[in-house]
Amino acid sequence: MRIGLVCPYAWDAPGGVRSHVADLAQTLIARGHEVSVLAPIDESDDVPEWIVDGGNPVSVPYNGSVAKLSFGVKATGRVRRWIRDGNFDVLHVHEPLAPSLSLLACWVGRGPIVATWHSSSERSRMLSASFYIAQTAMEKVTARIAVSEDARRFLVGHLGGDAVLIPNGVRVSDFVTDERLEAFDSSRPSMVFLGRMDEPRKGLDVLVAALPAIVERVPNVQVVIVGPGDVEEQRDSLDPSVRDNVVYLGRVSDADKARAFASADVYVAPHTGGESFGIVLAEAMAASTAVLASDLPAFRSVLADGAAGRLFPTGDSAALAAAAVDLLINSDARAELVEAGRVRVMDFDWDHVVDDVLAVYDSVTVNGEHVTEDLRGQLVGRLMGRS
């Protein structure tokens, strides 16, 4: 099958959607499908051969963050050429209403279009204001996927209709490693944070506020911060009593991300909102790292209501500190979470998840031909029953 995937966000920017598209592409290629991915790309980016340049990205505020998107006349031309030259059996657009390549692909695409929703929020002013514009794009979409119940509720609430629930996937084998990063001192208990330091919803300030209480109980703890941001600004904001306990690594490769998880005793995810799934939690579980996370609905779902990871009240630094101290000094508690995480993460292994994605593709096309509405209804109905 010839499959075109559209990622609206810059390929060099870390994030759940970009990781999802990359992992899906590699899994589909391993299954023998022909895959092409269209994404915004900086000229200096070194990308796989199956990535097609969708234009230089521009940083704009979007979805509670600053996203690097590509849009405009030149981007529209690139989308048209890519779709024409690709002659895809299925066009799979991620975050279809993002004002970037995804929305453009929905407008100019022909044939079967599958759309996946990743984001969720209580309400969207942008969608409310541009409802009719969104509807013109959605009229072209043949089948819808949501990565979580929150994402599905967001879609239904803003646009109507429904979607098949297929969770984010993780390439579990990519995170199984015995290699450690040199930055981690194996003689010290350690925690790792991963995310953009300057993005409030990633919750680094919640973790920073908890550090004095953690260091008081576990004086030799090492806290490793991984992700882009202004290191000097972040370091200056630390309480002087904890500065020697914190190491900043900046942005790392995917391989080093796996090593960072495997090197830490505890992965802490103090996010404050805006998460519809939590793929990074699954990655940590795949690396056999104990997870400590905010009690966001999306995180609670991934962690099986706390069975596969410790949860603390969102935004509560004191509760984060107490839970972190307990896990750092209690190796049995960590071991229980690690084992539960190993079992839980297999539900999100791409080798399993991709079968449901392919079933959606089959629901809109069979051997490169459009299916009848009756057959598509039967196939989607079976998937909806499983979700």
C-alpha cells in the first residue's frame, strides 16, 4: 500500500506528534508498505529518505505552546506536488486542523483521507471562531482516529461525529537498553525530567519547587533535566541549596533519550495540562524506569489508574516531593512499578497498535480502490467496538 503521512510540526522539534508519525512510518515500512512523510524541515535538518520537505517552519503560538509550522502559498504548492507525485492509496493527516501542512493537505487532498487527533482541551476559541472553515476541511476526511478519550471528546464536542480510539504507540524495543549516560552518577539515586524547559505546561517549575524538600530527605539525589531551553536562566532560578543536585543536558538524540530513562531510578512528569495521551510515560515504562506523574486524566489512563506508575495531585509540589522521596528510598516500590510498567507498555507497542491503524486504512480502501459505504461501516464498526 502507498501511504502518505502528514506531520504539521517541524521535524527537528521534539514532541509527541512528531514521534508518533516517525514511529508509525518506520513500523509501516517494516511491514512492507511504501511510506512518504511530509513535514516542515529546516534546511540544516538531517532526515531519513522517506521524509519530504514541506517548507521552512515558522514559530507561532498554537495549542498552548509555541509550534513550528509551515503554511502559505509556497507550502500549498509543496503539498499539491507531494500528493500528485505520491499517488497514495491512503493519505493520513495528523492534527488535521493545525494551521500548517495538515490543514492544507485536507483541503487539496484527493481519495481516501484518514485524520488523527492528538490534542485536547476544555474548549478551543480558534475552532469555535473558525467552525465553518474547519468543516470544509473535515468534509474531505473519510475516517477519523483519536489517540485518547480526551482527544475523542474534544473532536466530538467541537466538530461532531465520532472517531476510532487508537492509542499512541511506542517502539518498545528501541527503549530496552543497558547503556547509561555518563552524566548520571550510578552511585547516587536519580530522577530525570524530559521536556521543553520554557513551556509552562510541562511543569518544570512544579518539580523545581519540590527540590528543596526532596534534597532535604535524599541529600545525594541527582536530578537530570533533559530538553531544550535557556539553561542559565533555569539554573539561576534554582534554590542555592539544590544547585549541586541538578544537571542540565539540553536536547538529546532519541538514542540518548532511551539511555537517560534507563539511567534514572525515577522519571518524573509534572505536567500541568494540555496532554491528551502521554507517550513519554510509555517510553519510560519501556525503558524499565519507575514513573511518577501528575494526576492528569490522560496520564491516569496510560498508567492504568496508578497501577503502572505513581500519581500525585497536579501542580502540588509538596505531594510530588513526598512521592519522589518514597520512591527514591524504597527500592521495592520502584521495582513493583517497573514490573507493572513493563506489562502495561506492551498495550502500546507499535507492533500491536499498527494493526488497528491498518484496519482503518482497510476501511477506506481495499487493494487501492475505494470501498463501499456498507463495507466501510462494517470495518469501522468492528474497530469502534474494540475501542
